[in-house]
Amino acid sequence: MYLKMIKEFQNYVDTYSFWGKDNATCTVYCNFQWCLAGGARDLWDQINELEDEDKVRDELSFNNHLQELTSAILGDQPN
């Protein structure tokens, strides 16, 4: 169910080309957060914090955060 939600969210972002629009980061991060509940949302809140003030949230950071969340929820998967 989790992987289906991720796939559907990525399709949503791609369909509406959010990364090419103003406020893309806020739109994507905020909308994704609304897809989560309970422990998954708590993990997301911890994972997507930026410890370095100079770092920015963008498409690359979102994908990295998403990968980290997936690993946290599903565990490390063999290649």
C-alpha cells in the first residue's frame, strides 16, 4: 500500500509538472505530508529536516528524503 501511494504521488507531481512552477518545493513537500499519517508522518517530519542552513529543498532533496523514508518504513531491500 505504501509503495502504491508513493507511485501515485509521483504520478501526481509529474502530471502537473510541479517542479517547474513557483513554490514547487512547498507544494510538493506540503502535499506529500498530507498523504502520511501516524508513525510514517512522524518519520517524515524527522527525515525532511535540513540540518545545514545553506541546504535547500528541491527535487533532488525530496527524492533523497523519499528514499530515506522508504528505507525506514520497508527496511533496506536487497538489489
